[in-house]
Amino acid sequence: ALKISDTCINCDACPAECPNDAIAMGSMIYEINHERCTECVGHYDEPQCVAVCPVECIVKDPARAETPEQLQAKFERLQAA
Ligand code: SF4
Ligand code: SF4
């Protein structure tokens, strides 16, 4: 999964771009629900939130490293839910 770092400026550009509805406003900044973030695997060739973020504050979460196969499996679980 990806995560939003604390340099987020709350510009509101990314939530609407997420195909998994994984991004929402948190207590201070926008946050990614790691259980729903497939890094856009299954939907797009690249993470859509990263593509629109003007301050490049969305990064891979080192605590939530996943292989392409794991991300694909998460995509399929979300589709089935
Ligand atoms: Fe959503 Fe894709 Fe960003 Fe993950 S990488 S939060 S699935 S837009
Ligand atoms: Fe924050 Fe970037 Fe999303 Fe804007 S696009 S709300 S700066 S993470």
C-alpha cells in the first residue's frame, strides 16, 4: 500500500482519483486506508493519486510492502466484496 506523508497540503485532488475509494480526510491530513489500496493494481498502470498529487507526498509505505501478486489478490478480494 501507499501512504500519504505529512507534507500533504490537503489540496483535495487525490480522493476522487482513487478507484478503490481508499483515500479520506484524517484528523490532520488525507490518509490512505491500507486495506483498500492496491497501488492501483487491477485498475491502472500507475498509482492515480501519485499522478495528481502536486507536492509528491504519496510514497510506498515501508511497513506495508506488498508484491504485485499480493496487490492483485487484494484487488480481487475488493472486487468480490
Ligand atoms: Fe487509491 Fe491507487 Fe492511490 Fe492506492 S495508489 S490510494 S488504490 S489511487
Ligand atoms: Fe494531499 Fe497530495 Fe492528496 Fe493533495 S493530492 S490531498 S497534497 S496527498
